[in-house]
Amino acid sequence: MARYPALSSFVQLDSEELKNVYEMFQQWVSELILELDTRDTQVDATPSTNIYSVVTITDIGRPNAGDVAYVASTGKFKGYVSVGGTTAWQDLN
């Protein structure tokens, strides 16, 4: 998914001990990124039950797919819908 940056492998280290520590750190970072990607995939796949009432749709900072909002400025309901690889607010009425 590439949401998180990987640790660079282009580091010049002088001692063998530093190289071993760096390799252990690199492995830890890789495992952490894998765990975060797995968590993000699970969160993205979980249906949302959030229902917002806002003046404008931009008032919602981090919506999830499935969120519903009533936008007072337009008098419309909007749903945060996932279509293909894109997730965006769309009118529901």
C-alpha cells in the first residue's frame, strides 16, 4: 500500500556491530510497516456507522468509507462512498 516510508538501506556503517544494529532496526521497521498496513486494511474494510451533521462537508476531517453526513448548507445527505480505488463524498438524495 505504501502508506508508510521504508527505511533507507543506503547507509555507510564502519563497524560490524553498527551494521548488525542497523539490520535489526531495519527488520523492526519492516515488521512495523507490515502491521500498520494490515491494521489499515482492516480499518478500511470495516463498515462505518458514523453519522455527522455539519455545515459543510469539509468540516469532517478523516471520514471512513460508509460514513453519512447531513450537510446543512445544502440540505443534502452525503455518503462517503468507495468506488474502485477512489473514496469520495457523493450525494445520497
